Amino acid sequence: MICNRRRVGLCAMMALISVSVWAQGPGPGGPPQSPKAGAPVEMTGYWVSMVVEDWKYRMLPPTKVKSPPPGIFGGGIGVPVNPEALKVAMAWDPAKDEAAGDQCRSYGAANIMRVPGRIHITWQDEQTLKIETDAGMQTRLFHFGAAQGSGGDWQGVSQATWESLEGFQIPGLGRLSGLGSEKTGSLKVVTAKLKAGYLRKNGIPYSANAVLTEYFDVATEPDGDTYLLITTTVEDPVYLLQPYQTTTHFKKQSDAAGWSPSPCTAR
Amino acid sequence: MNKITGIVTSALLMSAAAYGQGLGFGAPISSNSGIDISGSWSYGGDQDADYGTAAGAVADYGGIPLNEAGRLYALAWDASRMTVRQQQCAGYGIPYAYYSPGNFRFWEERDPHTQQLIAIHMWFQTSEVRRTIWMDGRPHPPAYAAHTFAGFSTGKWEKNVLTITTTHLKRAWLRGNGIPSSDEATVVEKLVRHGDRLTVFTVTKDPVFLDEPYSKTMINLRNIKDPTAWLYACEDGEEIVGRSDGKIPNRLFGKNPYLREYADKNGVPLLGTLGGGATVHPEFTAKLKNPAAAETEAMAETVPSHGPQQASRAVNPDPNDGEIHVLKVQGNVYMLVGDGGNIAVQVGDQGAFLVDSGEGKLSDRVVAAVNTLSPHPIQFVVNTSFRPDHTGGNANLEAAGEDPSLPGSFFGGQAPTGATGFFQDPAHHATLIAQNNVLIRMEGAKLSNAMIPADTYLEKRRRKYHNGELVEIFYQPNAITDGDSIVQFRRSDVIATGDIYDTTRYPVVDLKSGGTIQGEIDALNNILEKTGYEHDEDGGTMIIPGRGRLSDEYDVAEYRDMISIIRDRVQAMLDAGATLDQTKAARPTADYDTRYGAISGPWTTDMFVEAVYTSLKQNAPSQIRRK
């Protein structure tokens, strides 16, 4: 049916019926789908990091920050740190971290996706997506629904949602905001309650008050190559002048080839 | 509010209340769009802070999957190359344009009657890139169409992701330190909006300069206020006064004095700075654990390997399907593709004016194609050289044509008894024109009179006012042969170059027929003396090459730069006493072979290197050397 101005009333009514039906969920009387069952995109499997962004800082052994000026453009180090953070970074001592058993300070949630290596994504249960890393052998748990755990460790507590377009598309009328939503395929993860760690291996710090917001998207190329894109914002009232924004990407592997668990290293 | 609208609104309100949420009409989106990205954005990421626009040190290629050709091209790059006139205002390719600081803007173009999305336009501030992303499902142009810095882009929404596919890009930069992307590259972008963040993911596939796809992400932030600055105009000037047009700044292989500068300053192992597919993958860290081995491997990467020799990986722009393909160039001029060399056709209220006649295998189809463009017969055919792929159709096109300027004239009735070919009945044939050496060489080859231009010229310029514009034919002495011409259509602003410029291979410098490498470089510079660009080295004067795709000034300059740089390398080897075999073994064309090289066929890379070597040796120490 073409919804023209003469038929606007009828079209609107039909649209409302559609909304009403849609609002009931997957079927008459059926329970809502679990996050796993309702996942709009397949993220599980093995992925290898493509070390392109900030290559120098990620791929090479860390070098101590000397004395760059702080600034919103990172003062030459690419992180918008404040003077206090610079002090901490300039005092970085990997031996001290090792002695304290803190070799994993750069493997915390705010940096672990930047560490070259492979990740393995699985569903731990219907409500929890799990990411394991071979570099540093870390595990991140993304909980859909209420956040779980008390945090205070390297990976903190992560709450996940499938991102949606606000509103609902009404054929012929457009999008009605506030009327439900439409999943886009993006996974949004907010992580807090972290143990203080490093944004880079060379001791650029983030505090326990840091909050990490990540969007995970899957992009498939015409030739079938599939990539995982991670858009990350770190907000840290203690050490950052403004949110620290990065993007990172991984390429999908067909199997576990190259998976090589290795412990954290401070150097 | 009329009665019906009121009822509908009430119903909506009730329904929304029942659903338990607020109500409002959000921004409408069309049936073929996902997320609205209209508005202005700025690069917002903190990563890669060292690489905005013209930045990056020499030999800072880590994380870029350069192949041997790409690495050598970058190592041969000299920052002074940017002072060459055609480089000064060169545009930014995709994805490089995203790295420019400043703002960029999207806006939609919609059909005024249906409101269907036709295109999304982009404008990048500091790089002044104009870009159109076609959203209406149109196909990409054929391979023989022109390229631009922004390329030809088509887009498609998939939920909140805009996927853009771009082809027809020019040879541009991946980073402002000489890392090249070729005109064979294709780029697929994914634009994902998350609130006021726009993640841009690009995958560049470049068979010429990359080992594997180059994937990269970046983040952009939405500007709440419209930025006040949107322009960054460029006009080229005389940056190095007195430098010859034929001198292109470059570094000889293995002689870049800044090779280690970045590595030493940043404590980066040299192997890491040279890029390559391996540097993108986590396993690369293991390679660096043996510094001696890494150093040896790095040094080997700074000069051409011992082989094997590489052939062009470029798509052949000639469809080779037995058809003649017509491409509108601009003004009154068209390009015909399919019968060997390209044919230029100028039409108007007089007879058609052609440049070259192709191989002659498809002459009937050439004539048919010309007939679709002009109601008048072919009147003139200029041969840019004597080569068979440009003169093979001479007899057929001459016979199919007519020169209305001759009937009733003195010449039209003066055919001597026993005359053959054109001279038997000149009025009822097209007139073939060429530089006089073409006639001499074709006569020497004992070709039939019908094949041989009867109307020849000897001096620098031949001119005709035809079809409403001045057509000038310029002699280019000792370029690929001793009888080369280029043809300029002044009002249409088109130049047909013959084989002096060929996008499919190294120039076929035919020493036995009078060609020289310096004459070839001079001829390319002569072409560039007559050209201009419309915007940031795109458009303006259009160039029809002897073979290959439609081009413009920048494309010709890149070709000229290549030949000049290769000449310098061969000359340096000659100066060092290298033999021809040693010169060939050193692979002085290694950074261009994946684009122009051949290891078999009528014009191999070895034959080209031999032509350069021999030409330079014959002329040494000629005053024209390194002109």
C-alpha cells in the first residue's frame, strides 16, 4: 500500500498495529530472547590484532617517557595526559612493577585490546560474552543486564548492551523516537571498577576511577575478510585532560592458528 | 490540524503512553539510508598523532604492508619532490584525506521529487578534497575512464554501517613521507556512527605497492558548531627557480642519507621502520629479538632484490572484447578504445577529426562509432607515429572518409593519370596527416600508398581551425621515434599524445627509429607545458594516451617523474662503469615494475632498460643529458 496524504490515517493505524505486534517480542507469549540468542552479529571465534594504529608504541619494546609537554593532543606522546600523569610515566620502573608482581599493569582493560596478540571470543553463558587474550592470558567478561562482580582487578566490571537505533521505523512515516529500538549490530561495553594500570606499556597511567566505553563492530569485506573494530574512549578524572579516544582492529581467523598464551611482561 | 490528523495524533499518543515511553518524531531517514551522518566532523583520535597530513619521517613505514616496490618507491622519495610543480597542489587520495587535520563535512543530495538518496557529498577542509559517494546503485566506470584523487565511490547502508567502495584513484600517498598508493588501488570504507563519534575503517588493496590489504581505523568527532574555516586553497608556484623540468628530486637505491634517522632517533630497529606485511602481525615482535639477523634483513630490503623480475599487476584498461568503446572526454572530443592504440575523435559541424587509426582490425566498428558521434564523415586523421597500432587503420578510415574541402578545388581535379590510393581521388578520402618522418618510415616499410599520410609537415607546429576550435599538431623530435606528434584541441582542452604517454607500460623508446630517452622526457615536459588542472591536480586539460586510460596532467607528470628517475639511476650506473647486464641485474625499475613492467611480450622491462642504457650511452656526454 502506498501511504499518501489521502491515506495518512489508515497508514498510521497500520503502523501502530505493527508497533504493537513488535512490542510483544519474538512470538505470542514467548520469553524475550537472551543476549546470546538475540545477538545481531557473530563475534565469536579467534581474532588476530592488526597492529597498524600507534604501531611504534604497541609493537616495539617500551621506552620511558622523557619530558614532553602535556597537552590536549597528547604532548607528542598521543595521550592527553595531565602533568600528574606525566610525573607517573616519567617515574616508570618496570623492575619495580615486576618486584611488586604487577607485570600486568599494561594488560588491563584500558589497554589490553591494543596489545599485539590474538583474542578468543566465546559465550560463557546466555548473558555473558567472554574475551580471552593470549598475550598476558587475560579474561574479560561482558555481562548483559546487571553488572556482576566487585571489580578492583585488571579487567574491572563490564556491562554490555547491543546498541540500538533509537526509535522505531514506521513505514511511510519515518522514525518514532522513544518507541522501542532496532539493533544495529554494535556491541557497547562500559567498564569500570578497574585496578589502576597503564594505557601504554611504558607506564602512562590510568587510575582506578577510569571508565572505559567501547563499541565493538564487525565489518566484512567483499572478499569475505572479516574484521572486528573497537572504538574506545577512556575517561579518567585523575590522569587525563580529556577523554582518550582510540580505535583498534582485529582480523577474523578461521581457527586457533597462532594462539600462543604467554604471561604478562613489564618490559 | 484537520480532523483526520487529529485522530491519528491522538491514537499515536495513546499508543505511546501505553508503551511507557515518550514520543517524538525523530529525524526522518530515507528508505535507503541507515544513520544520518550529515554535518561536520573532525579527526578526534589521539592515536597516530605523528601522521597528520604532510607528516612522517623518511623510513617510518612500520605497520604498513608495503611490498618491495612500495618500499623502494618510498625510499627513493625525496621531500624536494613536493616542490615539483605538479606535486605542489596534488590532491589527497582516499584514505589519506582522512588524516588531514581540520574538518570534513557530509551532506546529502536527494531527488527533489522522490526524496530518494542520490549521493552523499564530502568536503575535506585542509586537503580540499571534493568527493561524491553515489548511493543510487550506479556502476563504476570502465577501466579506461579517468582517475581522480578522490576516485569514484559508491555507497550502501547496512544497518548503522555505510560501506563505500572506491576505485579510479590516482597515484597518491598513504602517508606524507613518500609511501605511495597506486592508481590500481581500491579502497573499501566502513563508516560506523556511535552518537557523536564516527569510526572510519578503511581497507586499501593495492596490487602494485602492497603485500596484503592495508586496514586502518580512525575516529572522528562531530562538530557541534559549524567550523568557520573550510578552505585551504593552493596555487602552484616556482619553488626552485631555474631547475630543469626534467630533473625530478629522488634518492638512488641504497643511497638515502636519512634511512636511519627515524630509527636512531626513536630507538626503532631498522627492520621495523621499513614496513611490510610482517610488521602488521603480532609475530613481528619475535623477529626483533635477534638484532643482528634483523639488521641483515633490513639492509637487504633497502635495495632491489635479485629477483624474480616483477610484471605489471595493473588491470588492462582495454576490454579486448572485439568492440569499440566510446568515452566522452570533454568539449568536442571523444576517446575510442578497443582497436589497439586509442583513437581521439573530435566532432562538430565539419567532418570528424581523428588522431590515430588503431590497428585496423576493427576499422568498420571504428567508422560506425564515429558515425554515432557525427553526421559528417571522417575528414582528417593525424598519425602520432608510424607504429602499426596507431596507423593500422589508415587505409580503411581514409577510404571511409571524405575531405569536403577538396571537391571542386584545384587539387580535387588534379589527380595525375595512373595515380593510386589517396592521390587517385583525394576529394573522396579522408586526409592523413603526420610528421614527415612518418611518411619516410612507412615508405621504407613498403606499405601501400593508402596507408601512408599524404599530408606531412616538417616544422615544430602544424595547425588547423576545425570544428570550431584550433587544433595544433606539435612535433616531438626523437621521443619514442623520430616522427612523433602530439595533438592539442584548444577549446576542448584535450591533448592526444600517441605512445609518448602510455598508461600500460614503459615507453616504447625505439632507438632504431630515432627515439631517445631524453627526447621522451622532453616530449612529456612539452605536454606538461600545455596543460592545466581544474582543482588540486584533478581535471582541467585531459590527456588521451597512446594506450591505456584517460588521464590528466598529474598522471602525465607521474609518468614523466618515473622516466626521469629511472634515467638518473641508469646514468649513475653508467657513470660507475656498469655494463648493460649489470645494469639490468640491478633492477633500476624495481619500484615501478609492478605497475608498468613486463617479463614477456613485445616490450619487456629488460628491453626498456636496455633502451635507456643505450640511449644514454650513445648521447654521453651529450649536452642534452639530464636536461
